[in-house]
Amino acid sequence: MPPRALSRRSARRALVAAPVAAVLGLPALAHDYKVGMLAGASPWARATPPGGTVGAGHLSIESRGARAERLVGATSPVAGHVELHAMTVENGAMRMRPLDDGLEVAPGGHVEIKPRGYHLMFVDRKQPLREGEHVPLTLEIRKAGKVDVEPVVERVEASAPTGRGRQAGPDGDRTR
Ligand SMILES: [Cu+2]
């Protein structure tokens, strides 16, 4: 076989090597994790009544990848800091506690951050959350990196989203 044909074939082999590495779970670039997940679907927050200094945000996170993911934190310009909290019932009373290690999302699974379960707590809130406005929120996800979402503010008594929040797309197009 002439040398020219050999080199063309080995070039083609090199081209298919990268996707095969991803399928086998070999080390891949961070971008691959972003493409494989939908983060922050249907984000929303509750309007805040006058006088309070906190607020709560909710969303769902889905991992379409083959590895577990973890929401490790979040930041927002409307709050001094954002904490991930879990609600539990103790002796008949609702209590909340911070999740210091974040929240795991199983491979192919999803978690709902919703009222009476988990929530993102806007601590030292710097401005009221007004119904109809969007809150800038950056999620910190261990492998995917930073993902910007914009929860829409729903009524103060809302218990579910109306779907007006802006979310990261299925291809991670709002990730950075
Ligand atoms: Cu809380």
C-alpha cells in the first residue's frame, strides 16, 4: 500500500478517537460536562414581604451525563451570600439547615429544589424581590462549572413556578 493511503487512514482514526474516549469515561474537557446537562430548569423565587432580610429560590437540576454531579453553591448580586438549605420536620415544626457539602445529582437523575424540600436562601438580601422581576443567580456546579439562571419572582404565597424563569438550555448554552 502506498504510504500516502496509510497516512490518510491514520488521520481518520485520530478523528474518531475523541468521542470514543468520552464514551469510555476517560478524562474529558470540562465543556463536555456542560453539554451533557440541563441545569437550573424552571427557576423561580418568592416575592419578599416588607421587612425581611432573606428570600428563597427554587429550581430543578438534571444531570444527563454518565457521572454524578453536585451543586456546591450559588451567588447572586441581590444577596450578601446564597446558602443551600434543606427543610426538615422536627417535633412537628419545620426547620431548615444548611447543606455544607452541597447537593448531589445522580447520573441521569435530577433533584427538585422546591418549597418544603430544598431551597436556595438569599441571605443578607440587598433589595426586595418583586413579583415579575428576574433575579440574577449563578449556580456553582462541581464539574459543569458556573451556570447562570434567572429565577422569575412569583407571588409571595406561590408554591410552584409559572415557567417564566430563564434557564440554562439543554446544550448548556447559558453556561460559562
Ligand atoms: Cu433557608
